[in-house]
Amino acid sequence: MSGAAGGSVERGGSFVGSWLGLVRRRWRVGLLVFVLVAGGAAAVTLLSRPIYRAEARLRLGEPPPMGGVSPATGGLFALMRMGGDPFANDLELMSSRSVAEAVVLDAALAVQVDAPRGWHRDSLLSSLSATRETGRARFDVEWLADGRVRVRRTAPTDSLVGDVAPGDTLSFGGMSVAFRPWREGMPRRVRIRTLPFGEAVRRTRGKVAIARARREANVVDISFNHWDPGLTRAVVAAVVDRFVELRLAVHRRESGETVDSLRRVALSTERELAEAEEALEALQRRARLIAPDVQGEAFIERYSEVAAELEVTRVERAGIAELLENVATARDPMQAWAGLAAFPRFLENPTVGELLGRLAALQTQRADLAWRRAAESRALAVLDEQIESIDASLRALAEAYASALERAERELSARIAEMDAELLGMPRELIELARRQRQIRILSEILVLTEQRLRQEELRQALTFSNVQVIDPPALRYRPVWPRPKLGLAIAVLLGCAFAALGMVIGERADRGLRSARQVRDATGVPVVAVALAGPGGLTFAAEEALAVLAAARAAAGGSVTALTLAAADEAELAMEAARALSAALAAEEAARRGAELGAPPVRTAPVMDRFSGAVAAVAEGAPVMLVVRHGRTTRDAATRAAALLREAGGALAGAVMVCPRARDVGEVWS
């Protein structure tokens, strides 16, 4: 843990040290960049025109209900917000091109007046308006000595527009202007520039800021920045007025369209309902269906009665037929006609009862006379005639009743058949009746809802009002939003520091000169063994530096050396000066030792090793070669090329000697 902490401290110290070294080396560049950037930023801040901001705050009420047939919208469509967020719709309406175009026309934003600082549009012009026909042009305005105002077009062509008296309106370039009279302190010349209408609209839409105050509040903030305070407030006021006007017009148009559509729907539904009622009436007349449930019960009851009556008729008819057959074969008429008593109709008929009674009495009398008198007796013959007469009467009655029963059976059968056919067609007619009744019910509901919605829309159309409330009317802030001197100067200082650091880094990266022993080792692969100082009297080596060169040469040769070669990478004179200084330093050291020999070899120079011939000359004697580089001037590429050429020539560098122009550069060499 302590080792890791120690490593972090070392890395931090190395980072800080590298930056301090960078500052020491490049402080001039950094100071120059700081002065330029900070001074420029401060000048821009302090000399720029004041920028004013006008603001307004609106509260947007809930919009009127959406048009449609249903008086209330809910369910899945309300959950899905098919109509969109009302507040978002109002924001889009506020930032629409229609509002921007109206604002550009109201505030004449396609016209810009360039005047000295402190002079604005309303201080120079008494009135200004522009049309959609403005183009990209430039006009120079001059107040003449006689009080008139001269306007000249300078771009895209040069031409005189004309002279006009102050207060009079002059129309040119798609605008109409009335100038104020010249007064003391007022500039004599100003410039008016115009933009194409579409370009002015595009710029205005980008400059007008519209934002929701808070997410949960239906409050919107409108702001606009410009250097002309009067124009700034006029733009915000125009945005508010035009938005309210457009919103009201959209709502009225939507309400009018809804009313028209609802009226058409109501008329169409009313016609369809009348046709459906006529069709239902015709169906009821044809099918004779008024109350299907009651009529169905009565029909079933009648059907049962007719069917029962038919069965009874069939039974009676069969009984009468059997009775007639028995009478035809019976020997005793009284016994045969006694079966008539089983039929209720005959039993209820007093005539039939009387005939049967007389027949029974005659049969009794004949039986009494038959055993006392002969068969040819006149009394028996009279009784037989009477019995035959009654039998014929009963037979006629029975046959007539049988015929009536047959006719009744046919009629009842036909009636049953008709009722069966009517019963078979009844479901189809009932279904058709139910369908038509359902259609009438649906159309009636639609008509009622449509008329209700129509009354609501007509009422809303008659009482339409704008539910936009101006919380904060358009007004300027109490001071310009820019420039802000304290903030501007702080930003200028920060920018100056940042660009100064960046300039020092870029200068360090762009500088290819060798400045430290590490850079020399990276470029040549050998260390810096000594440092020489370049003073007014030439190069000088300290005694210990000269001895270090000698030690490095012996180490490279593996013992004593007979000669030492100094070669430069890009300066021939530098190697010669270094050789003279090194020889002098070694000689002085020998003298200081009072005759004790150092074994210092002679120092010679080689040509500049910027080509292969120089490298060959450096290794020709077989002596160790020292590369001489100048601090900050010898480039890394030159040193790398010299070491590579020496290796290609069969030699190798024994070390490097760095020449520093100032004593303080020595610390940078070993940093």
C-alpha cells in the first residue's frame, strides 16, 4: 500500500515538474497568447453593444372540447390522447411560421438600421414598415445641411433613391420610412440594410425563445434578445398578440367547421330516420304486426282453438258416417237411431229428441199390435208409414249434419293451412321488424346526440373567447443581459489561461530542438556526458565536464585512447569551438595537477555528419566520436540522422556533449 502511494506521489510530482519545466521553457509564448486572447475577449466584452432582453409570460387555459358527435370524449381515445397534448399544440402554434411572418411584418424585422452605439431605430425614424417584397439591399441615409434627408442605394446597385423632408414617408426597397429631424449629437449618416422576407422569418423563428416554465404548469415564457431595446419589446408584444389572434382564429374555424359538419350529419340522419320510419310502417301494414308479443300469443291461442275444432269436426263426421251405415243395415230403426243421442248437437236439438220419442212410441205400438193382428192390418200399415216417415226425417237430418261437418272440416283445414303458412313466414317478418326497429332506435340516438352537440357548438361559437391570460406583459429587463463586465472579464481570463496553456503545449510539440539529456538519448541512443556553456568569450568546459568526456571516451575505447573526435550534427563551427574548449579545459586540468599526466588524447574535429561522407570521415581514425549538439537548436531529426549515418559507416557514438547558451539551461538538460 505504501509503495503504491509512493508511486502515485512520484507520478504527481513528475507531472507537476513537467508542467513547471514547460512553463519555464515556454512562458514567453504563453504570456503572448494570454495577452492576445484575454485582451481580445475583454475588448469584445467591454466594447460590444449592449444586448437587451424582453420577456413575457402567458398562462394557456384548457382548450375548448374537441369537435365530434359525442359530447364527451373518453375511454381508449382519451387514454391514447388522439388529439395530442393541448399545451404542446399551443407551443407549436406559437412557434409556427404564420406567427413568425406576422411578427416580421409588425416589427419590420426585415429592415436593420446600422447606427453608432446608443442610437436606435426609434431615435432615428418616426415610422417604419415593411412588406413581403423586401430583398437583400443596402441603403445609405444622410441628413443634409438644409434639413432634408437623402437616401442612396449602394447595393446591389448604386443609385439615388431621393430626398425627403423629415416626417414625410418615403417608400423604397419594399419598405416605407419616415425620418426624424436632425438634432444635436445625432449622426449625420446611417445605413439601412434589408433582408429577403423569408430570410427574416427564418432568423426570427430561431431567435424568439419559447419555453415551458415548469412541466406541471401551463405557463409559457417568451423572450427575445436584440441590441435595440424598443425593437426587442415590440417583437415580444407582437408574438403575444399574433399568437392570441391565431389561436382564437383557429378555435373559431374549428368550431365553425364542426357546426357545419354537425348540421350536415343532423340533416342526413333526420332523412334516414324518416325513411326508416316509413319502411317500418309499410312492413307493419303488410305483416299486420303492431305488438309482436301480444299478437303472437293471440295467434297461438287461435291456432289451438281451430285445430281442436277441426279434430272435433273430424270425429263427429266419422261418427255420423258410421251411424248412417248402421241405420242402413239395421232391422230396427229405433236401435240404429239411438246412437244420435251420443252427438251433442242432436242431443241439444229438441226436434231430434221429439222425433226419437215418437219413433220409440210408434215402435212400441206396432209391437203391441203385431201379435194381435195380421200383418195386412190397416193399423200396422199406418204405423209402418209413420215409422218410415220419421226414419226418413232422421236420415235427412243426419245426412245434412254430415254434409255440414264435411264443409266445416274443409274450411277448418284451409284455415289451418293458412295459419301454418302465416306461422312459417312470421320469424322472417319478426326479424325484419326487429332490424328496422333497431335501425330507428340507432338513428334516433344519433340524431339526439348530434343535435345536443350542435347546440353546444353553436353556443360555443356565439360565446367564443380566448383563454390566454397574460401573467407578465412584455417588458424589458432592468439592465442589458450582455455585456456583463465581471463575468466577461472572468471568462476572458479563463480563456487566456486555457489558450496560453494550449499555446505552450503546441509550441513544445512543434519545437524539434533538443533540450534535455532524455531527448538526446531518445534521438541518438547515447547519454549526454558533458555540458559546455557558450559565453561572450566562446565555449567553456568545467574541469569535471572535461574529465567526464575523457572518461566516456576511454570507456567506449575499452582503455586508453590516442585521439578523440568531436562531430556536430548540423553546425561545423560548433564542433570546432567545442574541440578548442575541450582541449583548453584538459590542458588547464593538467596544469592544475602540476605535471601529473591525465593521458588526455588530442581532440580533433570531423565534418558535419549530415551526410554519409561526414560519418566516414569521423570514423576514419578509429577514435571515439562525441556528438556535439546545441541546446534548443539542434533538432531531433538531425541528431537521429547523424547517429544512423555513423552506424552505417561502421562506427558508434561514445556520447554526446550539449552546448547551452545560458547557465539556467543546464538545469533543463538534466530535468
